[in-house]
Amino acid sequence: LDDAEPGQLVALTAKPSMVWVKGSPVLNGAGGQLKSLEELEALGVPQDCCWHEALRLSELIVHSSAARKQLKELLAPGTPWSETVFGEDVLPDDPQRSWLSGEDAMVPNGRHYDPGARRRAELEDVAQSRQRAYETQAPAHDILACQLHIHFDSLVDLRIAWDMLLRSLEVVWVDNRFRDPDCFGYRCVRLGIRQHVQDPRHERKERICTHISELTLHHRSLFEARRGPLVAALRKDLHGKLLACGVNKKDLVTVEAIVAHSLDTTKMQKRRDAVKELEHAIA
């Protein structure tokens, strides 16, 4: 990529991951804005707890459906893609799931992709895996149920998209995995979008709810490599080792995520996890 677009990869890796913060005396009262995660940790300033308003899984599913519809309409107003709800009957590789934006779109020159709603059983597994001993019900306030993806042919277009989204939407966190890739080495940019949606269960009165959606920016060649035979072989080998250790086949994806998180854990990440655990308990 650096050979094809000299300097662009360096420019991307120089951009820090960011989180939303409220006002703080350490920041001279400045708040309500995105700040570098590294800067906040150096100053000891806590980030805002950017969670859903929904506490139960049933609420999360309803709100995420409304958020998906709203976000697609913002990204691609008036298009068949934004108006279509894709169910399990539409295959993941079906062209209907994608829309290529033009130069005048909010995010230009990107292939927008809607994977559809996450299955309830999958969300239940995630919620149960996060449930603490002191909780009477599985939590739903921090599960990402609404996820969209945008794929680019160039790093320049990906950087432009990042800047445009920061200006156009209420972005509450940015995870720059070009700068800090996960243990599997995949590079992308993940953004948390705070939305205010009408609860569709209350049609006759206004009932606005807060929901956090995830929008991921990919480079097409990296994404295709991730789906290629080499990565598939490595994942198959990992799953084989997990099965040999007694992991149930239906739990492979969940356990793989736990293993990846463990491999990614540094001293700084342990500090972040401890803060999140305290915030989770308080919530």
C-alpha cells in the first residue's frame, strides 16, 4: 500500500485513536469533544461512558433497527440501499447489500455495505458472556448491534471519509487500527456513532433514545486478504486447537474473541479494562 500511495500509510498511522470526554479541570474546562486516548491516559482524565440507553436485549434490538435505518439514510439519502431492510434471505455477498457512493456523497468513493441485523441468538451469547455474577440479567447497554462497513480502493479516500464523518456525524470514539492493529494484524478504522432515534414502539408520541452504532472503514485489498485462503487456513488451525482443548464448536467465535483480547492485552490495555469494569459496575 505504501508503494502504491507513498506517504498515505504513514499519515494514517500518525492519527491517534480518540474518545469522547466531558469537561475536566485538567483540560481547562474543555469538554464535549474527541480527544486523543494517549493524551487522556497521560493526564489521568476519564473518558465519557458512551453506551446505549437500552438496558434489555429486546430494547437493544428495536433501537438498533431504527438506528440502522437512520444511519443508512444519512449516508445514502433516497437510495434503494438505504430504504431496504436486508434479512437472512439475502446472501452476504449479494450485490443488493452494497452501494457505491459518488463524489457528492457524505462519504465519497466508498462501497457501503450493510451486513444486516445481528441474530438474536448471537446477541444473547454476547450478553451472557459479559454478564457478571452480581447482575440479575445479561447486560445490553454496551453491545454493538448496529454495524455498517465502507470499503475503499485507496488510502486517500479512506482518510477523506474519516475526516468527513468526524465533521458530519456525532462520533464518540475512533479506534485507529492502522496505528494499533489487533493481534491478527488486520488494519481498519472503527468509529462509534452516537444517534438519537425514535423508539418505533411508541408511534403516537415522541420517545427519543440514544444508541451507539459502529461504522468501520476498510481498504479493499486488506479486506480481501483477510478473507483469503491464508487467513482461512490460520483460523482453521486456531479453531482446531481450541476444539482440542475442549471448546464446544458453537462457542468457537466467542472463545476466539477472548483469545484475541488476551493476546492484545498490554499493561495499558489492562488499565483500560479495569476502568471499563468499574464503569460497567456503576452502570
